[in-house]
Amino acid sequence: MKAKEEGKMEDKRVMDMLKTRLGAEDYQKLSRIDNPELHQFVAKYVELCNPDKVFVCTDSREDIQYVRQEAIRAGEEMELAIEGHTVHFDGYYDQARDKKNTKFLLPPDVDLGADMNVMDRDEGLKEIRGIMQDIMHGRQLYVLFFCLGPLKSQFSIPAVQLTDSGYVAHSEHLLYRSGYEEFVRLGQSARFFKFVHSAGELDGRMTSVRIDKRRVYIDLEDETVYSVNTQYGGNTIGLKKLAMRPAINRASKEGWLTEHMFIMGVHGPSARVTYFAGAFPSLCGKTSTSMIKGEAIIGDDIAYFRNIDGVMRAVNPEKGIFGIIQGVNSEDDPLIWKALHSPGEIIFSNVLITEEKGVYWIGKNEIPPQKGFHHSGEWTPGKRDEEGNEISVSHPNARFTLDMRLIENLDPEIDNPEGVVIGGIIYGGRDSDTKVPVEESFDWVHGVITMGAALESETTAATLGKEGVRKLNPMSNLDFLSIPIGRYIENHLNFGAKLRIQPPIFSVNYFLKGADGKFMNEKTDKAVWLKWMELRSHHEVGAIKTPTGLIPKYEDLKRLFREVLDKEYSEKDYRQQFTVRVAENLAKIQRVMEFYKTKVPDTPQIMFEVLKEQRQRLYLAREKYGNYISPNKLSHFTILA
């Protein structure tokens, strides 16, 4: 009884403080949400950060427009020539995710594994709160409500963001569904994620100054993310990759999955749409696959999966895209290109602004301007920074932020609270010499282990240093895991085991090279692989069984190349592309097993068993057919549709 009375007294103290610090209108907005935990959270950081003004944002068009206008008024964004377009610049040394200072705050009894960047929870909270003391003095605090996923959905997670950056607030309104009314509806039952951000001290260009005190701390216990002294979206837009960490952790406890995957609809015969989810490491074709012309997109980056009555269903927790703009051009990315050159609300960041208030970026297929303005200030070709490095026309990590409703091929099911049924999972990596262009696993376990957990990608000389270095990246989610890798793989295996209908798992490889060093496939060929996977998911075409999985029959691909791309596909190309490369596959198995034996002590034993079985199949095939096995030699091992 005493505790109950003390709780009531604390609630009253909190509300009295909020009434004092907030204007009457903003207090009324906040108090309309019947959630004492929320009120305490907001009050705590109003007191700590000490802003001059607090703006509580509802779902109204007027409130959302106010945030956009404040970002422009404060100088965090500038308007461009095309209606609705604005540009934002981060500081010169604040242009990417700060991996070094992104840490999990953990109590002493929690261990996430040797490779996780962690620190003591009490120590981290003390440090971050010390940095945040009065950090918003002279600034405006935005209290923002969002919903990760469709409204009124069992998939979704409500989230509250506190930030003193109009740019961050504006970005999140483009990327996420407004959730104020969802908080009102849920009241005290809301289990919400919490995000606190401050850009800190700003210079004359409105960019963060105290980069030495840049911190991104993730408190899994309280499901709270703290971000200070930074503006770059990957560090500050809390609901994006930062929210993946607590979501992966929560999903692990509750038996669902949070994945670094696109969701797209592939059109099949008789107007059928089959939904696929796909995970690709950076520079491996993830965006170009999800945006392929003629198909439909639900999301390009993150997916939540649940088992609904034995069926795998998925939603996109986002509604927008925070995309890398480097290399976007009219030929390869016609849908994004059209959106970026049409009126509509878009934020460009760290691109070059021309004299005509247009934008230019690396890889844009237009004549580059000879001067402009960007994150380094005034720019002309050959400009160098303080260290003597030449400054490129735009930053390699320059971005665009938009609501996907600006893209023509947005799927109408994006806001379905029940999600969409997943007809197949795709894993893709950059691989010059081993994997065939498209392959289906034998079953769920085989796919999770040999295609997901064993996902590798080669680095490229132009962007990541030494060329050809293979990086293992389980499910393309390694950077965002908040649970041990072994448990993560176990979760996938358990999730599939409980499904009544297990979607097939595929791998794709757009980067296979011939002896001449040239790519064996055209960029457009991925459209054919998608159509074949769609047919396989409905058992409408057969396949050839190889030691590593199921590959297409030549006749089916020949027909699909003609139907989809209106071009001929030769049997010679088929044989070269779908040859089983035994030695290379054996080397891959060895690399994967070595990684899990030495770096992942909690690896499920079945992982090694499945890899050993695959190795044995390759040994037997090599004895019979040699190191390079043409698909024609295996054609008698045909799996009927």
C-alpha cells in the first residue's frame, strides 16, 4: 500500500514538473497519453538536458509540418530548387556510423560474446548522463511518437524519440509511421522503445562540434538508445539500425525474428504476387534487387517476421528509405532516379549543391559541375582537406531520405497489419568464383546454415581497401546483433521448425566471373533469377540436384530469359554459370567451419553436421565427375516440380 501511495506521489510530481516546463498545449498533448512510464521518461530528460522549449508532436499534418519548417529555420536543412527537396550537411568528420563508440550497456552477468562492443551499464549510464547535463540549453526538444510497423498490428513496436535536431525529427517522419494516436490507444499497455538524442554544441554551419564526445549507447535492459554529439543519420535516427539491436534482443526472447532484409513482391503467372525477403551485405545488389522494375517493394532494409498459424509473415517496420546515393543513375535505378528528380519531400545529405540549387553525387550520370557547396564548404575539383586528402564531389556515404510513397512500385500491402506471407528467403553475396547465380537449398535447416549463416562477401578495391577479401556476415546482420551469434542461428533454426509451411531458401550471386575476369552475367539477369525463384516457391518448375543445392534446368531459364528480358540464353552460358566448382566450395566450407570453431563458442552442433554432410557430397561428386561439374552431368538428378 505504501509503495502504491509513493507511486502516486511520484506521478503527481512528474506531471507538475511537466506542466511547469511545457506550454499548456504541449502538456495537454502529452497528458492525453495515459502512460506514467512515458511521462517519467520525458520528464527525466527534460530535467537533465534542460531545453528552452519542448514541442510535443502529434500525428497532425500541422505538427509534422512545423518540425520540417523548424529544421529549415534553424539552418539544419536548406531548401533546393525542386519543390519539397531540402539538403542537410553533417560535420566533415561526422559522416558515418561510429562503430568504435557504439556500445551495449550491460550488467556484469550478461555476456554477448567476444566480438561485441560492450561496457558496464552503470558506468555507461553515468557517463552519458554526465555528457547530457544541460546539453539542450538554448535549444528546442522535440518529443516524437512513432510505430515500428503498421498501426494496430501484433508485429509492431511503439517508440518515442527525444531529440533537439529538427533534421533528425524531420527524417524520422519520412521514414516511420506516426504513432501518437497509437500511444493514446495503447495507454499503459504500450511496451515502447526509447531514444534520446542531442546534436550537442553546434558551429556556425549547424554541425556538431564535440566529436570527441560522440557516443551511441544501447541499454538493452531498459530498451533505450542514447546518441550525443553527432548528427549523421546512422548515429541519430534512432528507429533505424539502432532500433534493430533492442528489436533483435526482444525477438530472441519472444520467438520471432528481426532481420536486415528487404521485402518485395515478385509477380508470377495469372497476376499472382509472391513475397520474398532478402539479405545482402553492402555492395551486393540488395537495393537494385528490391527496386527491380516490374516488381513491387514493401521495404528495402529491415523486416520483422512472425509465425502466424504456422505461416511465416513479415512487415516492414519502416515506411521510407535512408539510402546511399552514390552510384544511383538513370539506367540502373530508374525508379529511384525518377523520384529524386520529381517534386516531393526528400532530404539529401552530404551531396554537392550546384549554383542552381540542384544536387550532384558520385556516380550520377550527368556532367559533373566545376564548383558547388557541400559538407566541406565551397568545393572545386582538386580541393584537399587538412590532412591533404582530395575531397570528392560528394561524400561516398551521401544519402537520400524519402517516404516510399514517392516510388512508383510501392506494394499496396505495405501497411497491412497482418503482414505478407513470405514465399521465399534470398541470401546474396559478392562471390567471384564459387557460388552459382541462383540456387535453392534442400530444406530450411540446410538453407539457414549453408546460405544464411555461411553468407560471405568479397570486398572491392574501390570502396573497402584490398580487393577480394572474403568477409563472413551471418544473414548480413553481424553488425547489428545484440545476442550471441550461436543463439542467433539457433533462433532461425527453431523459428523454421515451428512453421507449418516453410518457405524455400535461395542464394543468389550476381558477381561470378569467368577465366577472363569478366562478370558472367548482365545486371539485368537478376530479373530472371527472381522469376525462377517465384516459380520454384509454387513448385511449378523442376530443378537439378547438385551437392550444394537445387539449380535451374536450362529449358526453364531459356524460356524465362526470352519472356522477361527478350533475349536468348545460350546453353554454353548456362553450363559455365551453373558449373559446380568443387574445390572452391570445399574451401568455403573450410573457412566457414574455421570461423565458427574459433569465434563462436556457442555454435549449434547441427551447423557442423550439415557442413560436413555438404563436404562429403562434394568429395563423392569430385570422385565421379572431377573438380568442375557441368550441370549436364547432373541432369539425371532432376527434382520434379
